[in-house]
Amino acid sequence: MLAHPQLSKTYAIRGITRDPSKPAGEELKKLGVDVVAADLNDANSVKAAIKGSSVVFGVTNFWEGMDAEKETKQGKTIVDACKEANVDRLIFSTLLNVTELTKGKITGVAHFDSKAKIEEYARASGLPGTYFIPSVFMTGVLHSFQKGADGTYSYNLPFNSKTKMPLIDAAADTGAFVGAVLLNLDKTLNKRILGAAGDYDGEQIVREFEEATGKKAVFNEVTYAQFHSFLPAAVAEELTENFKFIEEPGYYNGEPEGALDESIKLVTDSGLKLTSWKDFLAAHFKG
């Protein structure tokens, strides 16, 4: 937004953090951002930080405490503060309700369900909203490539190499999707925006890894039990259930056909660029 010729002239940017004195906050101040303090566990601080805003981008972090009820409460705090401040638009980073979409078959993806409940609360409040659904983070995919003793990288997933997964460089491209919403407020009112640079299967992920890095790589289909064993204990069950949802019924299940293509087009038609998997590797692969 700061770099965009139209958005930088249209909006003044306020950044909200628990500690504005940290290096990231200081860097934003140098760029002209109004950095203020607030804590999602303190409703009054959130109200004070949001007051006077016309648009709010809201995101909650399940992984900090891995407490779905706490996350849902934090999200409702954002919604209530936006409602009280009478903002023109809340752009909320949401996810799908896995328990509902699978009719109770998959119930262990709490970080999806909690955000879906916040979206439901926001919609019921009557607050003008746009709901951004980020996809699988490219950072996580890259970290999943394991280097063997012979220098070959292995990419292990609990489903076959033709299963599609939407990917996003979240750090670089969340702003592109949000910027596209701000440039198309009427078109995106109360709509969902699917946040991915594209849909990739395992075969393509490995092939483009080889092309971008010059390293040999192989795709391995493993069992869910094996996949579970590869993950840190604290997140193993949550992420294993998450990947079951990706396999069946699919990450963006329930969204209209062509919705991802439309979201990507919204960004590119706005003159903004998304990061492909190969571009991401060129920037982040360290060998």
C-alpha cells in the first residue's frame, strides 16, 4: 500500500502492535506509518487503536496460544471495535469451517473453525466486510523439503502427487490482495477473496523446485501416520487433520467454481503482482 501510487495517496496507514518500540515498529514509523499500541486481549485498547479508521484489516494468531476460544474472542473484539467506530469496511483474514463442511468427519482443525466463527459473527453484526482466505503458506512448503545424504531433496505428503494445493507467499502477497480489495470496494462488499497465487499439485511443486534451484528433488507419498510423525508434537494432530481436509474435500471446498481465478484476476487487473512458487524459491531458497 505504501508503494502503490493510488493507495498511498488515498489512505494514511496505521499499524497496530503490542509493542511499538520493537524494531519492526520502528521501521514502519520511518516509512511514515502511524504505529500505535493495542492488545487483542484488551478490548479498550483495540477500540482506541481503531477509532477514526475508515478501513481495518484484522487478523488473529491461533498459533501463539493454540486456544480456539481465545482466538474467537479476540476476533469478536476486532469486530465489536469496528462496529463501534462505524468503519466503512473490515477486511478480515478468515478460513473455512472444516467441521461443518465435512459434516463432522474432520473436527480437529481448530484454527480454521475458530476464524470461520469470527467471520460468521462479523456477517451477523451487519458490519460491511470482505473476507480474505489465505491458502497454504509457501514458507511451510519450502521447509517441508528435506535434504538427503546424497543431496537429493524429498517432499513428503500424505496424498498423491496430483492432489491440488493453493499456495501463497503470505508475507509478500497479503498486501496485494488487500490492496485489490481497497481498489474495488464496491465489487468486494461482503464477498470472500481467495488468497493464492495458484493451485499447485505435488508434481508441479517438485518440478518447479528443481527448475528454480537446480537441485534434484523427489515427491514421496507417505501415510497419514508417517506424516503425523514428521511434525512437532504440539501441532501434529492439527496439521494432519488439516491435510486430510486439503485432500478431501479440498482447501477451498464450497467456494464457487472459478472463484480462485476471479480473486487472482482482481489483483492483476488492479496492477498488483503475485508471487509464483518459482519466484518465491528464487528469493528464499538457501540450499
